[in-house]
Amino acid sequence: LQDDLGTVIIDNRPGAGGNIGSAYVAKAEPDGKTVGIATLASHAVNPWIFKEMPFDAAKDFEPVSLMVYVPNVLVVNAERAEALNINSVQDLIDYSKANPGMLNYGSGGNGSGGHLAGELFRGQAGIDVVHVPYSGGAPAQLALMSGEVHFTFDNLATAAPNIRAGKLKALAVTTDERSTVLPDLPTMKEAGMQDFMIATWWGLVAPAGTPAETIEKLNAAFVKAMQNPATKERFEGLLVEATPSTPEEFGKLMAEERARYKDIVEAAGAKVD
């Protein structure tokens, strides 16, 4: 990026599911010098789960480019899966129906992607399972590995190493297409969940009002960087694929996801005060 944009400073501002960093970007001068990472949480889910938002996800940003689009994956603790003879999504559904309230699933917290995916699964499959929220994705994954919870919906990049190591049993990915990382793994749709689409994504945004020519310059620089062989190799090491786009394509994705997650959040009853 430095060749095209000059010195780049990374300023991490975590907290509130991405709201703190995004609010900083929303309030910055629209001169192209401040950009931020928009995520599924900050720009599609949080507007519906937080009582108050420090920015308007639909109006306070200009889309620059999608960066990464990663499937989520339904994973079961491998030892539990073997003990309960769960080898497919249908096996999990059948066991849950035969033993209502006996299985639980972990997530990174109330309103997280894992929580919403779990509630979508519970509703579509018609099963009685218990949600166990944790304070972040890492504690939820540790709980699954230890057998404290039976299953989770995690992003594939995080779960894949433990799937390959045999510590987790993967049942399906949550996107419409199979993953290139685990191509033998079926989709939730193939497993019978016809309307099941949950993915994790990250993209680049600038403050609203940033001139179109500045957005074009930023887009060109970031697309070039994401297409760089060294960048691709690093992303592949993280088990994700760079997915650059036009500003218009990324803006359309964010708007569609925001509208879709409104219904998912309402169905799940997820709220953060």
C-alpha cells in the first residue's frame, strides 16, 4: 500500500463488536486519510442488536472494497460426535429431537454470528437446544474443544486447523457453495436447510462524503495489494481467500446483509443493552 498511498498507520480501536472503531471512522474527515474495516457485526448485525448505535451503518460510510468472505462451519466436538454417533447434520437433528434440551451450542456472545447461526439452525430444524454465550469467539472454541458445549458455528478460518487435526468434527459449511478449503464438506443447503446462509466478511469503508475520485484511488490501491502474490500467500496461510470488489459491489453486499440480518436478529430475539 505504501507505494500507492504513502505511509500507512494501523490504529486498533476494539470494543462493542466493532462499534468503537467504526464510530471513529464515521466521524473522521472525509479526505481519504482515514479508512476502516467494516465487518458483518459492525455493519449488518449491530444495528439491530444494540439499543443505541454511535453511527448509522447505512449513511455514515462510503464503501471501498470487500476484502474477505469466509464461510462459517457447523462443528461438533470430535469425541462427543463419536460417542453420540453424529456424522452429519441430519444425525445432529435426529439426536436433538430424540433428546430435547440435552444438547447445547456455544457462541462468542449474545448477538454474535455464532449465536444467530445457532438460532437459525434451531428454528429451521425444529429442535430444542440450549445456547451458551461466551465472552468472545476464543472462549467459545475452547469450550467446544473441552466438551463443555456440544457444537458451535465458527468461521472456517478459525476452525479449519482443529478440523484437520481431528479435534473437531465438521458437518457443513453455511454458504451456498462448498468451500475451496474443505471441498468435501457439504453445505447446509445440501444437508436439507434450504434457506441457510451465514458467512463472515470484512471490507474497507471511508467516511461518508469522501470524494468519488478518492474512493476510486483507495479501491485501486487496496485491490492491487490484495492481488499481490505475497498477500495471497499470507491469506492462504490463514485459510481465507482475498475477495476484492468494486465499491458498488461491496455497498450492495452490505445493504443486502443488513436487511437480511434484521429478520434473523428479530427471530433470535438477540439484544445488547
